[in-house]
Amino acid sequence: MQTPQGPVPADAPRWNRQRSSSMPYHRYRPAHERVEVPLTGRGWPSRRIERAPLWVPVDLRDGNQALAEPMDPARKRRMFDLLVTMGFKEIEVGYPSASQTDFDFVRHLAEPGVVPEDVTVVVFTAARADLIERTFASVEGLPRVVVHLYTATAPTWRDVVLGHGRDELRALIRRAAEHIARLADARPGPPVRYQFSPEVFNLTEPDYVLDVCDELTALWDAAPDRPVIHNLPATVEIGTPNIYADQIEYMHRNLARRDSVILSVHPHNDRGTGVACAELALLAGAQRVEGCLFGNGERTGNVDLVTLALNLHAQGVDPMVDFSDIDEIRRTVEHCNRLPVHDRHPYAGDLVYTAFSGTHQDAISKGLAHHAKRAADLGVPVERAPWAVPYLPIDPADVGRDYEAVIRVNSQSGKGGIGYLLQSRHGLDLPRRMRIDFASVVQRATDGSGEEITPDQLLELFDATYVAPGEHGPLTLAGWTTSETAPGRHEFTATVQGTPHVDGGELRGTGNGPLSALTEALAGAGIAADILHYAQHATAPGPDSQAVAYVECRVGQATCWAAGRDTSVLTASVRAVMAAVNRAVAASVG
């Protein structure tokens, strides 16, 4: 690695001191020099996506051929069944002329009852007569079939890979398309549909692609009731997404028999902008999108259909496929591909709905409470109320996630997240200042290890810090009673063990309530305790639930928070006061 040492560019602003690197960037041509798009007056920037395209998963073909260990028949069938269950209606199932496994799988799909009546199977073939014939043999008996013909058309591929000029390659494609049409005409049953992909479309001269596609539209006699599919791949991303959008809009505007053509796109992700390319292509006129679940595919992968579809969902547009159990979808895809889905993968990763940051946790906690109140005000279930919760673009429940994983605690966490977990998991609604106090306790506990703390561990830490001192501290009440001796006058009697003055002796105190009487009794043992804040609540609905009491006490020079739990509110409150006293005593000794 070489730290950039060149001069700061003369035209750089004073606040940018980056220097020229030694990277050989001059070897690469920008996209606008590699392909010119004759488009003026583009319309896509002002359009909106208002309905889902036809989604076509290519996991079983393009995704599968990119795997180090391709799927076996059982995994292919499991993937196919998943795609059907999710609601995909056109599925590319293989490259049957490329391997016996793919051929056999397509033959398996031809068995009665395997493919639902409303699902169309797509098979992929190169422009060679023997491969086309093998492809047709594989789909015998399948009623709804798209035969997908592909040929690379970009200049580098024509010159380096295929060794054909423009006219020669065009003739090759035409002969392949004619052969497909002859075999389709001779096939009994419903008509075969046709698809053509000029591979590396995004690096091909637009006029050349347009001529080739228009010729096939005419050759295959496309009509509105039997449209052809022209699929325009960004096989290797070479420019910013707006360039691809311009290319798609040029084709959308100029394709012959436009009402007889389904304009499809197949973006890859070499620049990391596959999703953006697909979305802008839809704005530019595309009607169909090919991709893979979670973006599997060659190199950096195909465009991710999960992200694309849920992006629509997050904009209030029906994605037309079901992601209501995202974890089951992810587990199935991971099993079939033998590849993990990243923890930060949009919508599906284990951590994408999780906040560790204290400020994020506080905002989410308040947002969820506001959402629940709004749903109640509207008189609708929370899962149907309009969603507007900070940091969560969609409701995790929409994709089958519960709220337990939304807020998780480590050394970066704050009072909001900690309080939310204690309340949602354990029914403890801490006063605000107590949340602040406990947040510092949690941070000390997690700073050393750097590890996450689970909700159960959080409760254990809370109990050890605030509850246990009332039951096992240096000062204990061996027995106590309280009674109202007159209106507004309470008496508290206790035997206190552990005090230097009245060890084992009886103490009495009076006050305007049981707790003030308790503090008066403690004062008789030389312990000056002043209750600064008190709160209590039930930890769950119903008469048998436990009560929890929280107190903030000033004991001598120390101010401490503490808590107590019991089925009796009074007992919980007394335990909380004693816990505060013991925390203060321990602090003074320490």
C-alpha cells in the first residue's frame, strides 16, 4: 500500500487536502467514451414507480451457475418451491443444454402437478442449433414455456470472444431465432413465448441493439397478445445508473411494435449499484426485472430482488410477491446456495432492524410507543396503522420479525434502549433518571468485554444492582409491620439487623404514610434516609402479577436508586427503600 504522496490538485478547495494516488486509473475509459446514447429530453427523472414489474428470479440458472458448488436436484426443487410459494409467476429454471443436471431438472418440472398452472418456466440457450434442440427436448410436456436466446453483442465480445463483425453476428442471431421459431411451430400445445438477451447490452452500440431486437420482433411475429421479451442486461456494470436509465429509455422510445414487446432488464452489481440501475430502468420504461434473491450471481452478483421488492413495499407500492417470513426465505436460500446472507443485508440481515446506539434506541423506543398510541387512537391494530417510526423504514413485523431484536445492548447503548428492553421483555418501566443511572452501570459492565448483553443478562444486572441489596445487604429487616393508627398517621415497627446502634433491636417510626414511617424508624437507628422519588407499577396484567417499586433515596451524602419486587406493593416498596439504604452504606464503606 502506498499512501498518496502527490501534490494537492491546484483547483482543490482549501478544506480538501487529499492527494493524488498511485492507482493506475488512467487505464480505464469512462462510460460515456465507451458507448454513446443518442437520447435527448429524457423523461425518466420525473417519473415515479407506481406498480411492481414482472419479477423473474434467475436463481436456478444465473445464480446457480455462479455457485462454487451448484445446487443438487433436491436443492433446486426446494428453491423452485420457495419461489412458487412467494408468488413468482415466471421463473428461469435452468440452462438445460449446459449440463445433464439442468436438463434432468427441467424434465422433472414437466411431471404432472409440479408446476402450478399460472407459472411460466423460462429456459436459457445460446445461439447454436444443437443447444437449441437440446433445450426444446428438455421442455417437452411443459405447457407454459419461454425460450430465452442470448448472444453477446458488445464490440469487445464480438472482436475478442466471438470473432464476428456486426453483420455476421446479426446473421447468426437471426438463424438461431428462425430455428427456435421452427421448433416452436412444430411443438404441440400452447405456443412457446420468445425472449432475446443481447448480452453486455450496456456496452453495445444502441442503434445496433435496436436493429437486432426489431428484426427478432418481426421474425417472431410479436403481437400484443403474444409479446416477445427483449431483455437488456447490464452484464458488467460500467457506469453510473443514470447512463443505464438513458440506454433503457432510448430502447423504450424506439423499439418497433412497442405494444408487442415486454422490455426487461437484467442488472448485475459490479459497481455496487445494481438496485439503483434496476429502479432507474423501471422509471425509464422497463416492465420486467430479472435477478436473484439476496443478489447471488457471478462476480458481485445479480440485482437483488428482495431489496428491490421491499423498496417498493416501503414506498407504499404492492411488491406482488410475499416476504412475510423473511427469515424462512433467507434460511432456504442459504441452504440452497450454501452461501450466508450478510448480517447487514437490506431488510433480511440479522442486524438490520437492530439498534445498539443509545440515541437510536431512544428514538425507536419513543417511536414504537407513539405508533401504539396512534393505532389505538385510530381504532386499528398496530400492524395496520400507518408506519412512522424513526430509524425503521418498514415495520419489522411486516417481514415476520418481532421487536425483541430491534434494540440490543452493548457499550454503545443508552438509556432509551436499555429501558425499552427491560419494559418490553420484563415489564419494568424505569423512571427516566433511573434509566440514566442504569445505563452507566450497563456501560461499565460491557466496556470491559466489548460484548453484547442479552435481555436476560440485562435483568440479572438490574436485579444485582438495584434489587438484591434490599434482600441480602448489610442491613436487613428481620420482621416488620405497619398500621394506620389514625387518619393520615402511620406507624412502622421493625427489627433491624446489622446496624451498629440497634442490632437486633426494635425500631419504631411514625409518618404520614408507611414509607415515611419507615424512614423515621431508620433515623432512630442512625440512618438518615430521605426519599426523593418514588414510583411503582404492576409488571404484567392480572391480579397475580408482581409489583415493582422504584425509589431514589439520599442516605447521608450518597444518593442511590433502588428497586423492590413482590406481589404486595407495600412489600416491594419497603424492599426498595432498604435496597437504597444498603447501596448507600456499601458506597460509603467503599
